[in-house]
Amino acid sequence: MHPAPPAPRGIHTEPATRHAAAQRHPPPDTLTPADRYAELFEAVQRAGVFADSKTFPDCAPRGAPEQILAAYRRDCTAPGFDLAAFVAAHFEPQRPALASHAGAPAQDLRGHIDALWDALTRHPDRHPHRGSLLALPHPYVVPGGRFVEMYYWDSYFTMLGLAASGRTQLLHAMTDNFAYLIERFGHVPNGTRTYYLSRSQPPLFACMAELCEGCGGQGALRYLPQLLREHAFWMDGADRLAPGQAHRRVVRLADGTLLNRYWDDRDQPREEAWREDVATAAAAPQRPAAEVFRDLRAAAESGWDFSSRWLDAPAPGSDRLQALASIRTTRILPVDLNALLHKLESRIAHLAAQAGDHATARGHQALADARHAAMDRWLWNEDAGAWLDLDWPAQRPRPALNAATATPLFTRTASAAQARRLADTLARRLLVPGGLATTEQCSAEQWDRPNGWAPLQWIAVEGLAAYGLDALAGEIRTRWLRTVQAVYGREHRLVEKYALRAHPEAQGGSGGEYPLQDGFGWTNGVTRQWL
């Protein structure tokens, strides 16, 4: 049995129960590896002791961290000090997910995915001690490859596959884990590592609660307190903003309306990509390094890390670092984030009314209505027939189309007329042989052409189907499944992203900061649902 999160307003819990829960879960240790290991962390990353910058912050210390740091400070200036040997003696790297499945024999694709869930499931009692991994109360599924912790938006699409595979108990456990994270930290972090606590990811907890309810779990009303708290996280500071001002994730536009942006509360290099971020900031000497770091981190909160969507200079063939150094994520009000927040506000209003809390219901319905109007005014572009991200300081749309434009269909924010216009635009500009393209831009970034991603296919297909646009929805779904099946038939694996080419040439995707990863949570989830 999973302990229930706190009840909605008007439903009482016993103080003794809350006290017992607090004793079971003492205040978490939130120090990140860079906080904890100070100059040792920077020395390891700068020296490239590990080929992947993510390896060291994920390591489990073999002893007390403070003693390891003291030993480093004592020994590092000694003649012949060997940093790599010191790290090997004091830290244990985490194994990639599915390492033992690399040579697995071919199976039917459906059976292969069903067999992967156990291989990708992690159990809290087996967590390494004193590392960066955040403790969770229940089992969960990781994406795969180098990603051996639970991620926010990945998990919703993974959970779709758990539902299709009949693994509803694990689905419910994961939903309770996300409720726990909101209770513990006030938001869902990007992933369950201390170095991810300064940011979140696209807010899909409302969708998880609906999925859990639809699979025989607790009603979504059970999660109303967490939905309210997540909304408060995204809207922090909104009531203090004058027109033209921004605070954290909220922007008040010139007409007084509110929309949201991606953000990160830190402005240092990402710990899991330290060397990469330092190099990117160095490629933009005209910009303060902290500004570049903040925009890189904000793009990581979006889940689209990285894409021409966030860049000022994504010219084809340009130097990757120079292009990435032009990143401007915090200047951009994204379509997908605001659509998902519209759904969150609408869902809170519905659940609060169900609970009899009519003041909360009215308040959040008013917020949803105001956001809807703001999106229509600022993000819908009649000439393009699409929803476009907004450069808010310049008050002009970002003209480059990307697949996030379909999110207002998924969240039921679009009108029927907008949905029809958008379907025509998608078919004309983003439909490619392998499914729905991520953007119109080819680049060295992984969230650009030629790559396609499972969550974007799901959002577009489900959104189109919700408006009765079944022909295009079916075409995208069919093309995507053929892509996944073609690669699986040849390589016997599912991967993080795919190059959306005609099927004899279909292959795993490329680009970005790290090699293509096997596993893979959200590919498994979307594919299993559609099979």
C-alpha cells in the first residue's frame, strides 16, 4: 500500500498521521555534488576524468563525503598526485541501465517492451547511499542508458506503456512518487538527482493523475493538494509583477496578462554537463557567462535540450558552439508550457469543484480563462496557421515552426477552427516520412531535424484525434511505428530518438551532447500504447 498524499481542502487528516510521516522522511540532503565537493568537483570535471560529464555527479561516494573532500585537500598538492586514481579509490560510478541486455536476442516488439519494464525498474531499498540520487518511497522506471534516475516528463510517456502492458501497480507507484516529490520539494524536479532540484520539466503531473485514475487507481481528486502546489511553483511572484516585468517562470506582458517561461534557479554550469557548458559560455565572450548558463539550464527545464527553437543563430553549417552560445531560452514564452499550464489550471478548477471548494474552483477557472485569452492574443498566429513561441521583450513571434505547436490540441486549448488550420500547417511543414519532425531546421542539436521524438508524436496524434482530425493523426502514428519497427527489426533495440527518414534508411537519431541511448522509456511507452 502507498501512503496517501495530504487530502484536499475540506478533507481532514489527523495531526498524528502527518507527524508520523514527517518522522519517516527527515529533511532531505539537497547538496549537489558541486556544492559538496567544491574544488574537487571542478578539478574532476575540468580534467575530464570521465568521458561523460554526467558520470562523476552520479557517482556514489565510498565513504563520508566530507572526509573525501578533506583527503583531497590534504593530498592534491603532493608530488605525483593522481586525480584519476584518487577518484577511483573514493567513488563508485553507476552502471548504465540495460548494460546486461546489450546482446539480447530478437523478440516480437511487443514482448520485448513488456520484458524491458523489469530491467528498467529501480527499487528504493537498492539506492546507493550519500550520492546525488534522491530517495523515493516507491519503485519507478528509468529511461535507460546513462539515465538511471526518474525523470519528470519522460515518465508520463513511459507510464502510457505501463498501462498498455498491464503494469498498473507500478504506474500508481510512480504517480505517488511524483506526489511525494511535490510535497518534499514544492515542485517536481527535472530528475531525481540533487543537481536537478533547481528546475522542473514540462508540467505533466495532471496528466499522470488522470492516467492513474483511468487505470483503476485512486481518483485524481486525491492529488489536488499537489496540483495546487505545483501551480504555485510555476506562478511564484506573479502577483508582484508590473507590465513588462518577469520573475522566475512568470512574465507579465504589456497588456497586463500573464504567461510563463522556462527557468532555472541557478546560473552556474549544469553539473551533468559541466565541461560542455563552460565551453559554450566561452564561445560567447560578449555575454556574461551566468546569463548563458541560465539559458542552457532553462532549455534543460523545457526538455528540449537543445534546439534551434531557443537559439538566435541556428544557421545550417554554423559552428555548433557558436550557435549554442546564442541561446535565449528565458526570452521566449513557449507554446507547450503555457498549454500545459492551461490544462493544469482547468484541471484544478474541475477537481476543486468536485471537492466542494468553490472558491478555488472559481479562482483557477478564471486563471485558465485568462491564460487562454493571452495565448490566443500572443501565441496564435493566423498568418502561419499555428501556435508560435513569443520573444517577449521584443513582443514578436518566433517564426520558426516546431512540434510544440500541437500541444494546445493535446490540452484542448485550441478552438476547432484553430485545430483545422494547424492540421494543415503540420501536414505541409512538419510531416516527414518517419513521422512528425521536431522543427524545420536541420542542425547539430538533437531537438532538430532529422530527429523525431516519441513524446512529440504522442502529443500531436492525441491532440489531432481529440478534434476529430483522424486522418493526419493516423498517418503520423503509422509513420512513427514503421520507423521504430524498422530500427528494431535491424538492431533489436529501442532508442531515445530516431532519424525520420524513409524506412529503408530509418535509424537512431544523432546530434547533441552525448551518444544515442538505448532503453528507452518514452519510446517504449508510446510504441507499446500504439501497438
